[in-house]
Amino acid sequence: MAKTPETLQQDPAKRPIGRVLSAHQFWDLMQRWHVPDATALELIEFPGKLGKEGKRPRFRFTTRQQRITSYLPEIDAALAAAGKDQAWLQRKIATPPFNRRSPIEHMLARKMDGMTDVLRTLNREAMRVALRDA
């Protein structure tokens, strides 16, 4: 089935939810979040690997990778709104939906569904913070 604006509008999971990052912005964000390069590539479902010298590969995002990376600035903004630092993404969390995984591990395991879970968790926490401070 051809992807027309109408079909993309009917299925919101088939389109980016926000701003799409450039490769440079993606790497900057991964560095701020202290995500190792190999893990960052796995996060965006990159089919290749790091170069022999550990160099980051040069690439353009596929449409799917654009959808995936569109979650990342939203998660970054939600971290700030919830009053969490980037280290929160590396901490193991016992409660659902993480079930003793870190948010990064959860995103790796569940792909875009995991990113949605992380974003939802952070948005709930941001709402609690806003209501508490009101």
C-alpha cells in the first residue's frame, strides 16, 4: 500500500512525532546522555557497526530512523520538565514498564514502543512536578 498523506494521518505510529534530528544532533544528544556509540547505533536500528578504529559511521537516516530519532528530543525535553538528569536514563528502575531495566535498556528491548513508554513515564512525572509546584 502506498504511503499517502491520508494513510500516514490515519496511523500516527507511521510518522515522526516531532522534530527529526540530523546525524550531528543525534550524536550530540547521545554524548550528553552518556550513551556509548555502539548502543546509540543499536538504539536507531542501524544495520552496520562502528569502524575498526571505533569511528562513528557516516550515514543518512532512513525513514524509520527518522521516526525513531524524532522521539529523542521529546524525551530530552521531558527529562528536563520532570526535573530528571540524564543519568536517570542509565538507572535501573524496578517498577513497570521498566522491570529492573534502565530506560535505555528498555528502549533497546522494545524499540519505538520502549521510547513511547519512557516518554509517557517522563510526561507523567513532569505533570506530578507541575501539580506539586502549583
